Amino acid sequence: METPVTATLIQDLAAELPLSEDGTLSRVLYRDDRLRVVGFAFAAGQELTEHTSALPVVIQVVQGRLDLVLGEEKAEATPGTWIHLPARLPHCVRAVEPTIMLLTMLPAAADGAADS
């Protein structure tokens, strides 16, 4: 007998990621054997200082506004912005206003596969 296929549904991301006045909340919203989705809720002025990821990631802003440094490039992200970062690209994130962000960690490329 086959295992039933089910969907994962989050009706209200803001309810899962409440904003505070002076901190940053991070919470794993989804995880399976291929990817992980982490939600962040940043108070205005909060930041993730420069770092890298061993895996490629996608950043999406749900609410608010972020200033980002992506390698040598500066960018602003608002709701609807979609950003793909390759593994090992130095980056930092700063919330200009209270912000909810999704970070999707993607599978590493197979050995010998080219980045597109």
C-alpha cells in the first residue's frame, strides 16, 4: 500500500513568525531530505552580519524591507523580491523596518554539475 501524498500549508506566515520590537526570531517552517525553509522575523535595525552558506539559498521578503550586501553588490529587498545566492557567496542582511523573510536552503549541486 502506498503512503498518501500530503501537502504542507502555512496559511499565515506572519502568525508563524511574530515580529518583536528589538530582536530576531528564526524558525524552521519546513524540512525534508532535499530542502529546508527557515522563516525570520527581524525588528527594525536587526541584522545578520556577513556570513556564507555551504548550500545555495533563496531569500524572499514576505513583509518589510531589507538592505543586503551580496558579495560586492548592494541591494534592497521588499515584498515580492526573489534572490538566489550560490553557495559560499558572502552576504549580510539588515532590516530597515520590521521584516519577515523566508530563507530556502537548496540541495547542493551534484559533483561535476555546473551552476546555471
